[in-house]
Amino acid sequence: MIHEVDEALRRLLDESGLAASGVEIVFDAPTSDWAARRSAPTVCVFLYDIREDNSRRNSSAGEIYDEDGFVVARRSPARWFELTYLVTAWASRPQDEHRLLSQVLARLVSVDTLGPHLLTGSLAELGLIVGLDAGGTGLEAPAASDVWSALGGELKPSLGVRVRAPLAGVERAAAPPVTEGLVVRSVPRSLPDEPESARRLRYTEVGDPGPEGFGGTRERRPAPARRRRRGDRQP
């Protein structure tokens, strides 16, 4: 799912004309070593935080049908994750970097979701809405300054982008549909002259079931007398 979100963001940024103007779109970590090797104008989309959105968990499972309408598999519910990116622009001059970053910002804030034409793989198959927040509003991920400190690079202007995407559930094959009716086989009743073939239930201290069988009413024996204990009063 993560690589599919990357591809969707790349396609979204391509629509702003970056590729036509010779700007590269990469997903590398913008470390100091990487910055030293960069030679062309670049927009870096760095994924640095992944968190599950527990508020969107549910227990409803989905069913997958074949062409004839039979259930062939069941899939556990999707789980939603928030992917947070640090978007930066790299060029030879700060003015060029700001121009690139402005172009990227204009494209990102123009949409609230990643459209179906941008989605591939499991994201396209699920058909669920993939949300997009740009500008860093309400982000609970680590601060940009902490990210730059961890990368060992110099602080640069950056955009915080958050994508809410579903991770497809586990798919389990279902049993094939029943195509045959229920078969019932009966056993003939035993004849009166063959008592040895009859099967009886066992009841304690009962040898003869009587004319009504074990299901008939029976005379209940009186309860045994209570033994007198030492200290009991005489009536």
C-alpha cells in the first residue's frame, strides 16, 4: 500500500507540469550526502512517519463474489493508516526552490483526495477514498525540525503532507457452494423377535422400561429416612 501511495503522489505532482520542465520527483531521504550528489532541480517527497488511525477500525468483513454470484472468498476489514511526508524543493538558487515549492503547493492544496485515476494496485481495487491534507494542518507526526536534525541536514522550507490510506485486509478462500441436496438414510425398526438388536439407554437401578418405555411416568420412591445426628432434639 505504501508504494501505491508514493505512485499516486508522483502522478499528482506530474500533473502540475514538473516532469515537462525537467524537474525530478524522488522519494529519497534528503540527507546531507544525498544533497551533495544532487545535480538537477528536484522535488523530494520523503516519507518519515506511519501511524494507524484506530478511530476507523471496524469488524465487518467483506465478501468476494465470482461471475455467477457465489461467494468465493471473505476479506477482513481494511485498516487505515496515516502516511506523513516531508516535501522539499532542491535547486541551485533559493528563488528557484521557492518557485518549485510554490508550484507543488498549488497542486497539493487543490485536491482533498487522491482521485481514482491516480490509484493503482490494492488502492484501486478497494475503491475507497484516499484522503490528502497538505500544509501540515493538524499533523501529529514529529516536527520538521526534528526530522531535519535526525537526517543530519540543514533546515529547509518544507511542506507537510498527510495521506490517509487503507491497507487491504486478509483474504481467505470460502468453501465451495453446496450443489447436492441433503441425503437422509433411515434404519428399519427392529422386529419383536429380535430383542438383541434393540439399543437401550442405561438408567441406574432400572431393569425393565415397562409398557410405556423409559419416557413413561414412574412411581417415585420415597426419600430415605434422615439419620439422626447427636444433639438433635426429640419431637
